[in-house]
Amino acid sequence: FTVRSSVSFRFLNFVGGRSNENGGAIYMLPEEKSERSKCSLVLADCSFRDNSTDQSGGAVWARWMSCSIYNCTFEGNRAKGWGGAASVSPYHEACFVNCTFSGNGADYGGGLDVNDTRDNAPTYLVGCTFAGNSASPNHGRSISDYSKLTILNSLFADGNEGASLFRSGPKAACTLICSSVGASVASFFANG
């Protein structure tokens, strides 16, 4: 479904959503530019399973708003473009805390796609697990990142084929703190 303002969901299961556009289960985009700073998406204790899209954000596609996603599971979601589980472009910041991304797939960012839309808005991944996600070779089995990304206490177990994190763009920067990458750090990153 499409949401064009602030919304919060808790204890919901999103299963088998399908879209020819972006966002297999949730599509969020403020209607007016002036609304961007006021809009937010909050997801807590939700499950996203087997959602798909012909474009980006297999389960969730959110642009130009703050995103706070806690204790959510993303499993078996698919996108033909970016972000097998989710594709976000935060206006202020995006936070993923204690989330699991497993068995998702996309051309870029099998688990997650993060884009910068405003002044290098930061994205934080804290205590997240990425396992068994897939993407085109060296296009980020776990994450495609075009933003300022900080990863803390997270686990990456997506195998050894290609890079887990694909970084691109002049503003892309990643800080990796106390995380397990399951491979050498050199093979963890594509595009440096």
C-alpha cells in the first residue's frame, strides 16, 4: 500500500505483497516537498516475507523521510532493481536496530539499499544480521550504499561470492565498528 505521511506499524506481518512499481509491501513518498521534513516511517517487531517488486525495495521503499526500523525480519523478498528487502533514502536519518535480513535478493543491495537524498543524511545499522542475501556480482550481497553509513555490532554471513557492501558516489562513506564480516575486510567492500 501507499503512504504519503508519517506512519508507525508494530507487530504486523507483511507477506506476499507484489508491486509493478517500487515497494512490494510499503511505498512511502511525501506528496509535497514541504512535507519531507515532517514525515517518518517507524516499524517495530514486524516481519516482511516473500514480497516483491519489478523495481526497487522488495518489501519497503521509503524516500525523503526519517526511517526507524526496530526488531524487524526481512526474509525472501525480491527486487529487480535496488534493495531486495528495503530501499531507503532518508531526509534526516535512517536507523535499523536488531533487524535480520536473510534470503533477500536484488540486482544491487540484496539485503538493503541506502541512498542519500539530503546533505549526506546518515544511516545507522546496529545489531543487524545479514545472511544468505544475493545480488549481481560485486553489487553488494548485503548492502548497496550511496550515503554516510555507520555499522555497529552487526553480522554479515552472506558467503564469499563477491562483495557484501557495494559503495558508490562521491558522498559514500562507511564506518564499520565491532562487526563480523565473515570474510576479509578487503573482500567485504566493492568500490573501496
